[in-house]
Amino acid sequence: MKGIIFTEFLDLVEEKFGLETLDRVLDLAEDEGIYTSVGSYDHQKLVKLIVQLSRETNISPEVLQEVFGECAFIKLYETLPQKESLQQCGTTLEFIRHVEHYIHVEVKKLYPDANPPKFEFIDETESHLIFDYCSVRCMSHVCFGLIKGCANHYDETVNVEMTPNQDDASRVRFAVSIM
């Protein structure tokens, strides 16, 4: 997993819960908290940090992942190249399609060892999109939060439904509707 995810998570914890909580979470996770945005790290380290933050705050890991995804969207968006196809995105649904057809393709070009999630599109209208999120990392709640952050960016109200298709959450169906 790319380091920018880790650095954004640590920044969010410090901003929302304070430096003392961040230090406790890092200590409990036995993590030094040293990450670079361009480095690659085992996603299990992030899972461990989320679990420890959940224990410290009594907020479920799923809710923490969603909040993280929502907050991280703008930071991640700002790192994208200013390509014409991205600038033409005017809605949440258009952007989600670009994640699979452009962003994940570019990530693989820049970082051949990267293993981004895969989106398999099932059905789409102007106001509704159904797709399967497929990832060995099983972090669909971060994806849920990223969708909410994307909708905020485009000033849209969305309804997002998640339905696990596999017990291990490696495949989750998303139904996103613009309200």
C-alpha cells in the first residue's frame, strides 16, 4: 500500500484525536510511525493502527475507515495529475469510473508492484452506479468514505449501499445513487 495512505491516516488521527492519542496508538501498535508518501508498506500495518485507534476511541474500525476515506479524498485528489479526462469529470459517478479506467492504470504504470483495488462495473445510469469493489486488502469501508468525500467534492448528495459478496469482504458490491 502506498505511503500516502499512511501519512494521511496519521495526520487525520493527530488532527481529530490529538498528538497524545496518536502516540498511544503508535505505541500500542508497536509502530514507529515513519512513513513516506511514496514508499510502499504492508497494509496490515494500517489495519493494526486502525484497530488500536478503535480501542482508544471506542469507535468501530468500520466507522474509522469511512471517516478516514472521506477526509483523505481531497488530499488524494490533489495529488492527481491535471489531465484533461479528470478535469472533465463533473460528477461522483464519472469520477468513480475514472478511478478504475484511469487512476488505477496510472498507479500501475508508476508503481508496477502496486496492487490497487479493482472495480467491476455492473450497471449504470445517469444517477445510479453499481460496481463490485475487489481487493485482497478488504478495506471497502475506506472506499465507502472515499465515495462520500468525492460526493462532497462535487457538491452532490449520494446514497451509498454496501453489500459484501464474500465472507472475507474481498468483494463488496456498491450501489451509489445521486439524490
